[in-house]
Amino acid sequence: MIRVVIADDQALIRGAFQVLLDSAADIEVVGQAADGAAALDVVAAQRPDVVLMDIRMPVLDGLAATRRIVAEHPGVRVLVLTTFDLDEYVFAAVRGGASGFLLKDALPDELLTAVRVVAAGEALLAPRATRLLVEEFVTRPGPGRRTPGALTGLTDREREVLRLIAEGLSNAEISTRLTVGAATTKTHVAHLLTKLSARDRAQLVVIAYTSGLMDPPQA
């Protein structure tokens, strides 16, 4: 059972999300929070698998709350939900440790899938958010930038897996594409995370583009 906490300052939205999530046989909402500070308390008490996190909330915003949750509870995954797809939010959410970024206009089935994907340890970004994220890292100088030399320690197969991750493929899809077992793909992904000092798949996507392995997507 996937345990979820919903953090949003609008009671109607929290209620609607809870009804939707509780309708799934494999998902259980274990808590709600109306602001980021309350979310920290609920997460500490419930230790959920996934937190649905709004960005704009009083007391403590969702980005700050995400950073705290990731730092204090490494096993908890944060799926950021927002009506905004501005690059500053995408950039900050991923840098803050979010494992997913989904816009609130997503379909119900897309939200359920997102929760399952994030709970399984993978990263999920809405298509618009992915483009904005990559463009932000590519154009903004700083620690997010990488050079082609960053990939020199990778094997040819690891580079191939990194390309497929950057294309948005899941581990299962990568296994099918490369005709290898699930355990083999999982091992390759683990090696990529270690060798590239990446926190999760979202950062691997960024590295694939900022290192020049993939061409930046067109707006």
C-alpha cells in the first residue's frame, strides 16, 4: 500500500485529491496539511511514501517544505503539484529534491500513475516541466552545469541507458528496449546515480542534456 500525505492550502483540493487517491486499491491517504509547516509535522508523524506538495502555501511554502522533508526524511518522495509551470518553480522544485513535478490540470489517471511512479523510486516530470527544466539548467550557469568530461567514466551501455532515461523511459521500458532483465537495468541506473553524483532520475535527465549527451528540446 502506498501511503500518501496531501499538502495544499485549499481544503476543497485536498478533499478532491483524497477521494481520488483513496479510490485506488493500492493507495491510502494518511494525512493532510494546509501549509508547509504542518506538512513537516504530518510527515514526521506518518512517514508516508509520497507527499503531494503544493508550491504556494502560507507559513512555509512548498519548495522550502520539500527541501526540509528530503533532508530530514530521505525515504519520503515528494511529488510537486502546481498550477504554475514557470521555469523558476520547476528549477527550484528539482533542486530542492522533488522526485516529480506535475501540473494540476493533469487527468485523474495521470495523478494516480504519478504517485505510483514516484513511490517506486523513479522520477516523473510533466512534459512542459521537463522542457522548462532542461532549458533552465542549460542556459543558467552554476552548479547545475556539467561538461562533456562528466561522462568519461561511463561505459557505452551506461551512456545508452542515460539517453533512454533522458527520453523519459521507465526501467521496464529500458529493459524492453535493450532486451535485458529488470535487475540489469536497475544496476545500470544505480551506477549512473553513483558515478554522476545524482540524487535521482530527474537529475540524470538534466545531466544528459547539460553534458551535451542529448540535444536541448525545442520550445
